[in-house]
Amino acid sequence: MLGLKLTTDPRWANIAEGNLSEILTDHAWCEQKAATNAISLIANNSEYPDLVKALTEVAMEELQHFQMVTQLIWERGYTLGRERKDDYVGQLMKFCKKDGSRNASFIERLLFSAMIEARSCERFKLLSTNIKDPQLAKFYYDLMVSEAGHYTLFLNFARKYTVDIDVDKRWQQWLEFESVLIQSYGKKEHIHG
């Protein structure tokens, strides 16, 4: 369904489970950044009422996820660590085309967002099926379903609002790039690490 060219080695879930405090902190900040991204898309593209409505819901949902993750952190006696730089996301941002029209930049940002949601969904699925903690397994299953909805939302908006970009062709380029990029990750207890 996600179209990702390379799946994460299931052993990554064991790495994540080996340091729950770290993975949960990283996850919390990923949710905060996802909310911020949705708000940024709204601020820069407010002329599309359906996008504003949908992404307002996404931003609120992502903040709820942030709240849920931080609650898990505190319930388990951990401390919410400082925000981390997400190198994977930084590399995706570098892949975004920077030249072109306002519409082209908008479409790139939607595809960038769809890619992050797709990989997050895949990682959450992996956690839900491989982590031994039943509470966290269910938690990550529920988040996987949510992230899949976000992935398709961003991709569908890119298809709807493109002016002169072949979105499906550009999405394939994103998938190819990400399949090479992700080979450098999956070794740390980070959602995209």
C-alpha cells in the first residue's frame, strides 16, 4: 500500500525496544514536528479551504499523538529528552526541488510530507508486530493506521493541486531516492534512525 521500495529490517524494532526512553522521546518530537509541518502548509496555502480543514485536523491529531507519547514517557518513569535533529528528514528536505513556481514548491512539500508519513507508518507497523510490550504494540498499531491516512491525504492533495507537475512520476522519484537513503538508517533507536 505504501509503495516503499525497501522495508526496514525487523531487527530495528529490537534496537528500539532496547532503549524505550530514547525511542519514545524521539517519537514525541516527531509528532510535534508533524503538527508544525501541517500548520506551515496551512499558513502558506490558505487559499485551499479543503486543505486548511484537513490539515487543521492533522495538526490537532499530531499534537494529540505528542500528548499520548509524552504521557507514556511519564507513566514509565522516563523524562522527555530534548528535541533531536532528524537527519533522515533533513536529507529528504535536501531532495525537495527548490526551483520552480510557487505551486511546484507546494507540491514538493506535500510529497515530502507524504514520504515521512509513509516511512513512519512502516516503522510503526514494525514496532506493533515485533515489540514484546503489549501496551506499546497496540499503541503503535493504532498510530500506524493514523499515519497511513496522513500519507494518502498528502499524496492526494498533491495530485489535486498540481498545475504542471506529473505527481505520480515525481512520487516515483521520491520513492527511488528514499530507497537509497533509508539504507543508511535503521541502526538507532529513533523513529527514522
